Amino acid sequence: MEKNKCSRAVLQEIQKSLPSTRMLFSEPLAKYTTFKIGGPADCIIFPSSVQDVATVLSLTNEQQVPLTILGNGSNVLVLDGGIRGIVLKFDKDFAGIRHEGARIVAGAGALLSDVSTYASKQGLTGFEFAIGIPGSVGGAVFMNAGAYESDMSCVVNSVTAVSPLGEIRRFSRQDIAFRYRHSVFQENHYVVCEVEIDLQKGENNHICQKMNELTLRRESKQPIELPSAGSTFKRPPGQFAGTLIDQAGLKGFKIGGAQVSGKHAGFVVNAGGATAQDVLTLIQEVQRRVQNQFGVLLQPEVRVLGEESDH
Ligand SMILES: Cc1cc2nc3c(=O)[nH]c(=O)nc-3n(C[C@H](O)[C@H](O)[C@H](O)COP(=O)(O)OP(=O)(O)OC[C@H]3O[C@@H](n4cnc5c(N)ncnc54)[C@H](O)[C@@H]3O)c2cc1C
């Protein structure tokens, strides 16, 4: 869509249909991403109900306004020119967590760490793997986020999502077509609103102990003290991106404020004042050097959103 298509008048028209929904205009997005990078959104909407989401989707479809979904912003690189149209951001109004027996029902905006802690308090095991993943439940389903030999596909029972036309639909685990860092939502553009997670009864002490162990493992290996979007690249079959990058001599390699972490070569970090362009240039240089040396083209796991800056 061309830049001028989404005028302030159209956005204000949409605002009239959502009088009680939080909306901000020309909002810088760096504060909504764990990279701490990103230009402004024309408009950011914080939905508080599935009906809000359905209304936004049907109106953006009708008015041809571009729409981008943001969870906790922990797997995205928002470009320096920002995002045209509407950003639908899931946060605390969508962060409810409840349980029925061993089934947890969480809103798309609930943080994985909060679901892990909630599960441990109920004596439910199976979600410990997610304790250190800084995403929302919606973003985690979209990405099939995982760690330590588990991922969302192991625990999700069903998802309630809204279609690009604004219709509410339930997806079973089979419908979601989970694969490594993939779900059907990457193709069908439905918006995840609520997720049912099936766990098992466990021993509270054991669950907490496992969560503590995984947290320590993460803290010792990952540069969590610096802004990043986690692993920059997907795992190439049978290999580790971080090992290839390390063997290419790229640990600590820097372009502008973007740097290949010296602690874990699989992470690009914002070492201070990085622009999205710095990160993109660094990603391309890492891809080029690793491909030249090992014949492997690394595929980004981080999702690039928005548009480049004019200057
Ligand atoms: C320090 C660090 C460590 C990490 N460790 C891991 C790890 O161990 N394993 C792992 O898998 N990931 C890891 N990540 C990456 C990231 O946390 C996960 O991919 C997470 O699931 C992303 O969730 P999010 O809510 O932040 O999504 P976002 O980054 O906000 O969005 C990611 C994508 O999902 C889409 N999306 C978000 N919410 C929805 C929704 N409700 N409906 C439809 N689409 C949606 C967005 O449009 C975007 O394309 C790490 C990141 C960091 C910064």
C-alpha cells in the first residue's frame, strides 16, 4: 500500500468506531521492542476484547489500512521509518490467565514468564521451558517459540483467532500446522487472541527447581543484559547458527551500534544507539561471510516489520 493511502482522517474514522479503546498516533515503537529500535507507528491500538480485535480487522480490511500485529516485540526488528497504518498491540488488557484443571487459558498478551509462574503455582508441569522466553502467548504461538527440547506445539490445545475479515474462529492443534518456528498464522494472517494450553499435574518443588535451572542456564549463555531479539537466525538443519558465526570469526563484529554478541554469536545485540539499518547491514554481512566460508545461507528468525527511513 502506498504511504498516502492511510490518512489521519481514515484513522480518526476508525477511532470513532472504537470510542473506549486506547489509541495513540505517531507513536515511537522503540519502546515496544526488546531491541529498543524502531521508528513511529502511524497509529497504535491496544485492544481490550476479542470484539475490539474483530472490529479493527474488519475496519482495516474495509478501509484498506495496513495492519501489523505486535506482541511483546521480542522477535521483531522494526525499521527506522516505522510502520504505516495501524499497529495492533497486545498487552495487559489481554493478559488474563486462568485454569480449568490441567488446562490453562491465556490471553494473547499474557507473558510466557507469567504463564510459567502461574502454572508452577497451580502445580502444573510442561510449561517450564518458556520461563526465559520474553514473548507474549500470541507471539509464541505465531512463532512456535521453544527452548530446551520443547515448544508451543507440545502444549497448545487450541487457539481462538480473528480472521483478516473480522470473523472469530477456533483452531485445533492440528489446524495450526506447527513446525520449527512456524505456525499457520504466518500464512493465513489470523490474529491470535486466546490460547488453551494443556499441562500435567506435577510437584510444585520440582517445577520451580526446573525453572530455576533453566533460568541459570540462560543467564550464563545468553547476553540478556543487552537489548536484542533473541536468536537472530533459525537453526540450519543439523547445525547451530551461533557456532557457524563464531567459527567465521564474527564474535564481537560490529556495524554502527549493532554487534554480534561476544557472549553468544547467535545473538545480534544493540550495543548502544543501533539503528535498524545497522542491524540489517550486520545481518547481511554475517550471512555473506558464513555462506562464503561454509556454504550455508542463514535464514533470519527475527521478523522485519515496517519500512526503511527516507534519510
Ligand atoms: C533475550 C531473548 C531470548 C529469547 N529466547 C527465545 C527462545 O529461547 N526460544 C524462542 O523460540 N524464542 C526466543 N526469543 C524470541 C521471542 O521471545 C519469541 O519468538 C517470542 O515468542 C515472540 O513473542 P512476542 O510476543 O514478543 O512476539 P513479537 O516479537 O511481538 O512478534 C513476533 C511475530 O508474531 C506476530 N504476532 C505477535 N502477536 C501475535 C498475535 N497475537 N497474533 C498473530 N500474530 C502475532 C508479529 O506480527 C510478529 O510477526 C528470545 C528473544 C529474546 C529477546
